[in-house]
Amino acid sequence: MEDGKLHLSIKAIENDQHLLVLKLSEDDPLFEKKKKILESKGFNLQGQVVLENHSGPDWTNKTMDVLLQRARIMCSDELELYFSGVDVNSVHLYNPRIELEALHSILSFINKALSSGYHTISDILHDLRDSSVNMIQELGDKFRPESRIVTNYSCDKERSLLLWGESKGVRRTLEVAYFEGAGRGAIATKDLKVGDNALEIPVSAIISEELVCESDMFPILEKIDGISLETMMLLWSMKEKHNPDSKFKLYFDALPEVFNTGLTFGVDAIMALEGTLLLEETVQAKEHLRTQYDELFPALCNDHPDIFPTELYTWDQFLWACELWYSNGMKVMFTDGKLQTCLVPIAGFLNHSLCPHVLHYGKVDSATNSLKFPLSRPCNAGEQCYLSYGKFSSSHLVTFYGFLPQGENPYDVISLDIGAKIEDCSEDCCPLSNWTNHMVRGTWFSKNHGIFHYGLPPPLLDHFRLARSPIETNTNENLETELEILEDIRSTFEDMLETLGETNPDNSASWDVKLAMEYKDQQRRIISSIVTSCHDGSKLLKDELLKKWSF
């Protein structure tokens, strides 16, 4: 089996034994970094594990541990490699998405092996599969977010859309519900296992580029230099929303009147973001959209009033359509290999989670010509079913989706502008490789707060060490240098903390001000953790220096 990051296979050897091979894909763009980590952990790149009958539960547990250690490294993204360094086993504690990807990769391979007729080792494969399923279940139980259904909310429009979907061939094991603090969501109508489809949506029920290409506005829009198909789709949806004969009328009727994302933050909310990078990002995003709108209107309405009626193409409606596509648009790979941004009715009911039930979706099944949403972890009847919108920071989720995720988001990072990378770095000085960009996140994600680590990302510390002395290593001979480095980092982030200022909770504030303040509090917590870790690290170093001087 191949998933782009790892190859798994079984090879028969002597005495009825088999080799399970978990190999890192050379097509992985992070191949060199992962290769170095595997080597530093003592793993050979072939990842061979001997499978033999009557191995017992202890063998099963040890084998799963080895497979999972390798799979974690292979499934890690660049962010986790940066923060974890060679200690990638810490990933599973703090990034449930990567842990789920690793476990699901192993389970998918085992299921494929069982269906391929490896009868002589079927007992072993069954044991490994059961172990994988149990670990996936435990992971889901550990990261299950709270969700309370609001029973007095009417979901009539949403249920009408579900019935429309069924008439178009949509298959579902979900029902719509309204959740406190989260809005609409989807709950499982029965117990769903790994591999079961939460949804299956025919291509004919998906809003894709073909619709705008077949419309009367396409001959006009295609003559505009630089206009993208995504923008054309946005303009098409603004008009289609008001079309009483639209095939997708029930879909547009079921959409919210307002999306409440960062793109519609008022002045007070934007000012509440002062001191955060999100302030500038939000202002720039709104200015970009306004510029885009002004380039198109009122020119299109003046030149083609029959195709672009003025009343349907106001700034407010344009902004609403932008929020629709940002928050509900999905990347879909069609059978011809073309990747499109689409609106997928009914799938938009699924909310985001850091540990989702649906992890891999977006590729049209050529056999059924439908988009399937298979489960990567079980979902019980009555439980909210989640998918992953992507590996997004909270700033991105606030701006384009209008919410902060429940739980600790490992993708909440603060990028640092600390100059160019250190040149002429030898392999001995750089245990992984040079990193051109540096960042920090909450130090609670790290489990190593000892000397030379402090809960901070290894590449960042290495950058400062190499800037001072390319030949120094982590020994007691350079504790003074370490202390200076921590003081520099602490001073930088204390200034950032001061810039953020203090916030006072206000229950009477508008939704956007509350969301902005909640985000700002989160940023303050991240920066405070770095300051605290530097302070604690400095104390450890000073204690070590006192011991050294006492001798």
C-alpha cells in the first residue's frame, strides 16, 4: 500500500515467516529530514518487522509500538518535524491528527493484507488490526470535544436540503442538529466503524466550475484579464442564490444569512486585535476583497445589466459570497485529475475538529462517480461527526471560518523574523538540516523542558547557538552562552506580551469583539508560556553554574 508518505508491503521468507516492510517514500518532500530522524532513532529505512504465528500479545504490543513509531515520523508534517526535532514520538501526545494518520495508515494496510489472502499469518494480522482499532478508539475518546445540542432550534431548512440530497442520490448516515456555541453540525444516525462512509455525494449534486462555464455570464467573464474560475464561481453563486428555478435552491435557502467570520469584523473587533498579527492580516484581507470588488463593479453592472443586476451585486452580497466560498469551499479532485474548489451541499454541515472522524476526503471515486467521506475513527450513534478543514492556525480559522477550535491547536504558531539562516552549517552542527524559517508555539506542547531544550523548538535554539559559535555543542562549557540566548529570547517575547496589553471580559460585547478578545487571550497564553519557559530554563542554567563554580 502507498499513501504518498510511506510504502507498506509483506514479503514471504523461510520457515513460514513473513516480513512486514514499512518504507519511507522517496517522493515525500520531507524525505531527507525524515530519513535523518529515522536514522537517529536507530531505524533502518526498510522498516522490516518479522511476522510469525503464535507470537502472543506481548509481541503484538511491541510490534504495534515499532510500527507506530515509524508511522508517526513518516506521517509528520514540516511543522511537527520542526518542533519535535529527533523526538518525534512526542507528536502523538499533542497532535491527534498526525497520530490518527499514523494509526489509520497501519490499519488500512493490515485490512488490505487480510483481503489479499495472507492466510498463514491471518491470526497475526487480525491481532494487529484489533490493536490498531483499539488505539484509534482510545485516541478519539481522549480528544472528544464537548458538544451540546440545542433542542429548541428549528432545522427545517437543513432537513429539506437532506431530503433534496436523497432525491439526487446522496447517501448519508448523518442527521443535522444545532449545537451550542458551534451552530449547525451533523450527528451519526447509527454506530459507524472505521471505513464506513458518513456521506456519499454524487458529482451531479456538487457545485463545480462546469456550472459557471455553461452559464450566460461565462462569455463575459472569460474576457477579463486575470480573473480566476474561483472568482467566476463566486459571482455565479451571488446570482444563483436568488434564482427561484435553481437546481440548488434548497442549498442556498439553507445557508446562513450571515457567516460571522473575521472578514465581517467591525471596527471595535479589529481594534481589539491590536498587538496581534491577526490585526494586520484581517485588514489586508478586507482591503484585498474590496479592491477585487471595485475592479469588477459597477463596471459589470453598467456594461451588462441584464446579466449582472445591480441589486444582486452589492458590496455586502459580494462579501457574503466570499465568506461562503472561504468557509464552505472544498478542494475536489475529479476523475480527470483536475482539482477544483467546489461547494458540496450537505458536507458543509460537518464541523471541524483537531481529531476528526473524517480525515481523508476530496477525491471523486471513479467507480461510483461520487465524493465519499469515509471514517478514520469510529463515531457512535448520536455523536457529532467531525471532519478536518485542514492544518490551520486559529488566526486562519477566525478570519475565514469565524471560530476558534476546541482544545489545544498544534498549528497555532507565531512566525519569527530573525534574519537569514546560518550558512556553511556542517552535518555535525545541524542534526536535521538547515531551517530557513523559525517559529514558536505554546511550550506546553513540548515534554522536554530540561537544560538545552527548555520546551523551545530545537532549530530555533540551534540557530542562536550557531550565530554565536558554529563549533559549540551542548556541554557545560557553554552554559553562559545558553543563558544569554534564553535572556535574548525572553526579552523579545516580554516586549510582545507588553504590546498585547490586558483584556477585560465583557459579556455584553458583540460576537466579533468577543471572538477577537478570545483569540488575543490565546495569543497571550502562547507568548506567556515562552517567557515562562525561558525564565525556568535560565534558573536551571544558573543552578548548574553555581554547582560548577562551587567546585
